[in-house]
Amino acid sequence: MHPAVPHIPISLMSTPHLHTTDHNVASQISIYCGEEERLLDRADRTATPTELVLAPTELHRRNLQRRLRERARPQNAFDFVDPETVAEELLAATDPIPTSLDRVDRLALLQSLPAEKLDQPSGLRTLLSTQHDIGPQQLEQIRSEIESMTNFHPDRIAALRDVTGEFAPPIAAEATTLVDGGLAVETWLRNQTDKVVSKTAFLRRATRRLNTDGEVWTDCYPAIERISFVGVSNIPAPDVDFLHSLCTATTADIELHLRPGTGEYLTTRLPDLLSIERPGQEVNL
């Protein structure tokens, strides 16, 4: 059996407000909870897709397509895709993009971490010495949770450290070790390969590109009139930042379809989540 996965006792939904005041981006988004029927009702025959449907998971994309088939409705108006694929297309429009590691690749690399403490990277030494029987799967989970919560943005990392510092001991020290360890895993992986560590890195790059070059969107998606983000029960920080860049770089209508269970809470949190400055920027690793 695998050892228990260390748990970071915080999530994106509970990270502290960043105390910024520019919430104009949030006003550009129409939010719906459990109302995907309004999206399906827009099914029509078109020469090219006019609506980009961003669904983080393949299962949700297939479910929407199945519902359209069951109703014998055309799918021509929709382009069903995940955010990472859109990011890759935006980046590839101007420059060749590197390949990315998948989870299996990352686990294989993490298998090669030195077992002896003195030979371990300094940034990982504390994490590896304080967690019992920690292995590649646990290291990857810690890394991916930090990426999901912060998108490696310096302001979110600072906010996360503020939260961990407020915990009672020994939880505070453990939580801080996990945050530092997650960043150290990302840094170590980057130093082991010329590939990008995960496809989420493409989201960050595309976010930065859209923030400085809105024309790349028009070049790639000239016929898109609406962007619908669907199947959302929580909004990871990389998707928040990408959504922010879509708001500022496009004139398309943007809809966010939330699930009933968490929709009301996320609706109240969205302005603060989108108020981050310089979305897509990374802390120095």
C-alpha cells in the first residue's frame, strides 16, 4: 500500500483575499448555476463554430455532446475543448512550443531523486526528511496542489504563506514545509528537462501572451462570439488567470456555468479571485 498522502489543510476556495480593489473583470462574466440548458438551446447549424465551450474534463465534454446527440441537435456551433488545448493553439500561432511532461513522465523523473539526505536537493531535503515514506506520487500531488491553488503566482504564494503562518504549531511548520516542498518539486523537475513540467504551464504562458497581445486571439479564433466555461465545481488558479486574460483580450461574451453545490459560494468569491494583478506571472523558482 502507498503511504498516506500528506494533506495541505487549505484550498483555493479558502485562500485569503488579496485586498485588491479592481473587480471590473468580474463584471464582464455572466454566471449561471446549473443552467447548461441555455447553452444546449443555442445548438444550431453554422459553417464554423461560434461558441468555444471550455470544459476541464473530457467526461463533461462528452456528456454535453451526448445530450446534443440524444436530442438530434447539431453541434456545428460549438467547439468543445479543454483550456490547455486552447492555450497551446494560442502559443503555437506565433512560435513553436515545447512538448510537456505528463503525470507518468513526472513520476518517472521523481523516481530518480537521491535516497541519501546529503545528496538530495536542498529545497526538498526538509520535506523528504519530515514526511515518512514519501514517494513520487505524494511529491507530485503536493506539487500539483500548490499549482492548482496558486498557479505559482507570487501574490498567491505570499498569501498562502500568511495562512500557514497563522496555524497552531506543529501544523504551521508542517503546512509551510508542504508549500516550500511543492515549489521545490516544481523547481527540481524544471531543472531535469527541456520540456515544460505540465500542460498547465501552457495556460500561464498563454495568459501572459493574451495580456500583451490580444490580436493572437483574433488570429486563432476569428469566428468565436461566445466563450462558455462549463462543468465547474471549483476554479483552480490557472483557470482563473486564463479566464482573466480572456476577459481583457477578447470582445466575446463570456459565460461561467457553475454547479449548484458550490455555485453560490464561487459567485461571491469570483471578483476577488479575478482581482489578482499580473495574472500568469510566476514566483522566482
